[in-house]
Amino acid sequence: MIKVNELPDGKLEIEWDKNDPLESILNDWTEKDFQDFFAYCLSQDSGEFRKESGETGDWETEVEEDDISEEN
């Protein structure tokens, strides 16, 4: 299972099973790959997540390069 943890400094840490057939695709991803993926997902969001979850925060802000770290 892919896990995303928020660190005390606000950065995100992404963990996955390197041996899992589905998750192992992430083994070769760079920090930029993760940033591009999340930026793409946010650009495709129709607002349904916000409606369904009741989310009202400004979560669509640009992510700085240093805000994401990956743990293999």
C-alpha cells in the first residue's frame, strides 16, 4: 500500500513496497516525476473531491520542489 506521510516540517514522505508488482513502477520515479504526477492530478480535478469531502482549504497551491521527498 502506498503511504503518504506529512512530516513535522510540512514536507511529504511517500512510501511504497518496492517488491509489489503494482507499486514497483514507482521505484524509478524521480522527485520531479512525483511533482508532475500530482500537478497533473490537480489539473484534472473537476471539484468533485472537494464536493464529496467537504474540503474547503486551499490545497491547490503550487508545490515547491523541496516539499516532497521520496523514501525507497
